[in-house]
Amino acid sequence: MSVVTEKSLQCELLVAGGGLSGVCCALAAARLGTKVILVQDRPVLGGNASSEIRMHVVGATGLHAGLPLELEPREGGLIEEIRLEFAVRNPQRSPAVADLILYEFCRAEPNLTLLLNTTVVAARVADGRIVDVTAERPSTEDRFTIAATMFADCTGDGRLGAEAGAPCLRGREGRDAFGEPLAPPQGDTKTLGSTILFQARRHDRPMPFVAPPWVRKFTASDFKLRPFGKSGSDLGLEYGYWWIEWGGCLDSIKDGERIRDELLGITLGVWNHIKNESGLDVAHWALDWIGFVPGKRESRRFLGQHVLTENDVLGSRPFADAIAFGGWPIDTHPPEGVDAPGEAPCTQHHVPWLYDLPLRSCVASTLRNLFFAGRNISATHLAFASTRVMATCAAMGQGVGTAAALALRAGVAPAEIAGDAALVGRIQQQLLRDDAYLLGVPNRDDADLARRAVVTASSAQPGGEPALVVSGQTRAVHGPAPAAGNAAAGPANHWEDVLKALDSGPSRPHYTVAPPDRARPGMHRWLSDPAGGLPAWLELRWAELVAVREVGLIFDTGLHRFLTLSQADGYTRRMHWGEPQPETVRDYCLEVETAAAPGEWRAVHTERGNYQRRRVHRFVAAGAPALAGIRALRLVVTATNGLDHARVCEVRVYA
Ligand SMILES: Cc1cc2nc3c(=O)[nH]c(=O)nc-3n(C[C@H](O)[C@H](O)[C@H](O)COP(=O)(O)OP(=O)(O)OC[C@H]3O[C@@H](n4cnc5c(N)ncnc54)[C@H](O)[C@@H]3O)c2cc1C
């Protein structure tokens, strides 16, 4: 008899895969009241961003980030909450502390059950729906049967969907398959390769490195397009090299063990070359860590209700069912990786406009209750080459989790959501309320009492008038107008240009801005006048008395900058790391004026030490709004984390 214990579990949404797409999907749904089980096969969360792999998170900030008060492409919502938490609570940039913070996010949600070390291995389908999945946890000798109403495959490799028979795309599509100009004339099965990162540290005495006999032998000519061992972004020795890439000509799933072994030999071979052959002054440097889990870039992509293409991305095609946005370049790599030393390790096709990610690219075409989010969404190889970056994956994870929660409430299956315009509208409005950004979609929430208030302030700067806290948008995205011709497929940057751009700023900046018809220019926030000093107040006054159950605030966190946990020193120097963002309001108080005491302000909440962008304060007693008979509400800002004036992007008020 087997020692395995069979267990049955049930939930509303099962999320398979605890990378950033799965974590954000599970958190979004759980926070909206959905009973969620998150199944993650590794002991830690974060996927390629976890301590096991250590890749930093990028997204629509692209290579050049944005411009203060003009272009703020960094994603909002859950991934911003996570990034800010990492930045403040992990100044030491410990990968393990980041794991812990992600774990803490999940543990904090009463609706979320987290199963670590547990792998989804099978799915049972009946009448076009997934009924349940089988998941195994060898460490406890348990096998789970998990039934759910909806399923989200965020596994990267698409194991859940593949087990359920969802059709997939693999490799590179030929030009005619989807009419993509950048595609090769003929398709093939090749993918982006995998990578093992390493970290090295400088010591106070020489540290020898003796290479094992099985390492790859390299010569200087192998690195003529792959510079290393210099100061600057992506070049130092402290974070390894993403271009140590291999395995794109094999099957990244079935050949995974062979790819790991070869990559260990390649990675140590590069290190051996650096230490013992390059002539660099690296005697005091020693390996501190080397990954044993290869970072996998590409495997299955599902065929969903819509296949996102290069043309959708470069043309910023508007989608009525948008749930997230992207902006990273179309970033292709030679599948041969280091075996193609004569080819640049990446080619970055600039994306001129921020672009929509439609829900339909995250919904199965043949199964009624399957979503996907992350690198396995329904996209061609070229569109995936942009959407795959982790902040974009996280934003779509939040979009899918939100869609699932609201569809469950409405009793609508994932396959039917896109055809239900009213439901799509509610999903988008919920996403905005939770600080996601959707191109050109303003806050239209009739329940938001702030939209009916007259907004005034103690002072304001031109362009930063108080009424902008109810403009319906919470960031600037208009940016500088792209250069003429930029709207077409932009120029391709090879690796040398990318390095130049990272180190010294681009000679010709490639900003990725919102398309003009959906840009809604402006700063979209209140800026108090520095001459007025602090405290500064913002007031919302209603013509009629209102009850208040919830006040939602969006503060400025400098979304024009890079912000990510990175082991690369040069990259980190471009951020405000280890501290709150200077724009963010730190100390504030919420005050109300009631009908009973006109002209008197009563403090109902005081906050000290804030560093988050989105804050929600609830005032509920016995299930009803605790604040009644309210004439006006004031936000009094007493301190920021650095600036000499207050900035507030949005105030929402709900009864
Ligand atoms: C070397 C490298 C460099 C990259 N550079 C960057 C970069 O600089 N910035 C950036 O943002 N992105 C980068 N990317 C891309 C990015 O890391 C991936 O596209 C991204 O991680 C995809 O997110 P995901 O959540 O879909 O998958 P993942 O991060 O892979 O997460 C999926 C999770 O699901 C788990 N899982 C798999 N199968 C199962 C199963 N059957 N049951 C339960 N759990 C399962 C996996 O263990 C994993 O933890 C890079 C990728 C690589 C490999």
C-alpha cells in the first residue's frame, strides 16, 4: 500500500504557479473575496525573481524609464506595492528577504491557501471545463485533488493547461502565420534559451578558483559581443550575466536537466575565463552563489481567445477588454545563445507606445474555465518577447485575478467574460480602483463620492490643481511626443547600444508613451505650493451630507523611475533603493466636518511613516459606514519622504 495520503480540497479559483504572475493573480482575487488556492512547486514564491533564480523585475519602464510628471510607465497596483515593500524593507537587497516578503503577502490574506512544494501534475476535464487538478507534495507524501470553479495557469510552462488539453504554440512563427514583419520567413521550433545566474563578491585577500574539468573552455573571441567584468549596469561581477544563455534549440521542458548541466558548465566556464584567463584584476573576487534552477525564458504559449501579435504591440492596438498594459521592447535573442558568439545576445525592437493586454489573450479558446497569465499567455513569439517581462506578467496576473473574482460573483465563465461588456467594464473599474493603469480608461465609478465633491486645497502649483485628484487618471503618460517616424516599428538596438543607454543615458532616448488618442495629457495630481510649506490640506466638500465607509488614497511614488530588487549595483544606483520614494506623502491625517459641528474638523485617522502608493482606510461599525452626516473631508499632509510639497494623485470615497 502506498504511503501517500489522498486529500480533497475545494476553492473558487485555483492558481497554479507562484511566480509574480501567479502571486498577483492569487492576491488580487483573494483580496476581492474569492477563495483561492495557490499551488507552487518550489519552496519559495517569485519564480524567476525568487532567490532561486534572482532575475530583476522590469516592465513598461523599458530601457529608458520615464520623465518626472510627464511619463510614468512603471506599473501600479500589486506589483508596485510589492516593489515598494522590497525597496523599504530590504535595503540589503537580500534575495531571501524578498522571498519572505512575498510569502508574507500571501499569508496575510485570509482567503488565500498557499501550497508550497506542491506541483500540479494532472487535470480532469468534463464538458469543456476543468473539473479538478491533481497536485503532489512529495515532502509530506500527500496527493491533493483540488476542485475549483475557475483555474489560472501561471506556471510559465503551462503544465495545467497542457494537461487539460489546451492547444499551445511553440517556437518562432513564420512571417505569414500572423503577418508579422519582424518574423523569420519560415517558422521553427526554436525558443529563447535559459540562463543560470551567479553572484560574486570581492574579498580582502586573493581567492583562487580551480575549475572542475567539465567546464566549457572559452577564449576572448567568444566575448567580443558579450562584455563583462567592468563597472556599470549589467557588466559587473556581482549579479552574473543574462547572456549566459543556452538551450533554445532544445525542448526547454523535456531537455531541462540536460540544459541545467550544460549551463552549469557554461556559467563556470565564463567564471573560469574571467578569473584565470581574462587578465582582469579579479584576484580578490570569488563566487558567492550560483543558481541550480535555470531561469527559463520560453516554452509553451497557449492559443487563447486572441493571439497577441507584433502588430498589436507595435501599433498599440486598442482592446475593449484590456486588463493590463505593456511597454518593454520586443526583445529577441539568438536561440543558440553563447554558441553564437558572432551574434549580439539580444536585439531590442523599441515599442513606441504603451500597449493594451487583452483579457482574451489570457483565456483558453477550448476550455470554458481556464485563464492564463505570465509568459505562457496567448501571444506569438514576437509579442511574447515584449510581454514576458515580470512586471508586465504581474500586471496581467492582477488583471486575471480581478476578472476571475468579478466573474465568479456574476456567475459568468471565463470564456464568456469578453462578450459581456458590462462585466468587462466592472473588471476595468475595479482594476483602476486597485491602482492598476489601463490606457485611456478613466475612473467612471458612480459609487465614488469623491467625483461628486468640490475639491479645494490650502495651496496648489500651476498644473497641479486640487481637482486633479478626481481627474480619473493617476499618472502622467503623455511624455515627450515620439520623434517623427517613431510610431512605426522602431530601430533595433543591439547590445552595445543597450549598454550605452544603461550607463550614460541614451544618446537618442526611446521613450514609450501612451498613444496620443489615449494619453489624457496632464500631471493628474494635486501639488501643494512649496511656498505654503507643510502642513498642506486637500478638501472634498459635498452639496449633500454623505456617509463614509472607505477612503482610498493614491500617492506619488515616482513611477517615472526604475524600481526593482536587483543584484546589479549599477542598475540599483539608478533607483531610490533602501528608502521610501521622496515624492511619497509620509505623515497625514484624515479629518471630517459633520452636520452636527459645522466648521469644526475632527481627526478620524492619523498615519505616520507611510511609503506606499495606495492606502485604503475603512470606517465601518456593525457592517455600516462609521462616519455619517459628513459635509466635508480633509486630507492634511504633515510630512513627505523628501519633497518640500504634498502630492496626491487620487482620492476616492465610498459609502
Ligand atoms: C535569464 C532570464 C533573464 C530574464 N530577464 C528578465 C528581466 O531582466 N526582467 C524581467 O522582468 N524578466 C526577465 N525575464 C523574463 C521573466 O523572468 C519570465 O518571463 C517571467 O518570470 C515569467 O513569469 P511567470 O510568472 O509567467 O513565470 P515564472 O517566473 O517562471 O513563475 C512560474 C512559477 O510556476 C512554478 N511552476 C511551474 N510548474 C508548476 C506546476 N506544475 N505546479 C506548480 N507550480 C509550477 C515555477 O516553479 C515558477 O515558480 C528573464 C528570464 C530569464 C530566464
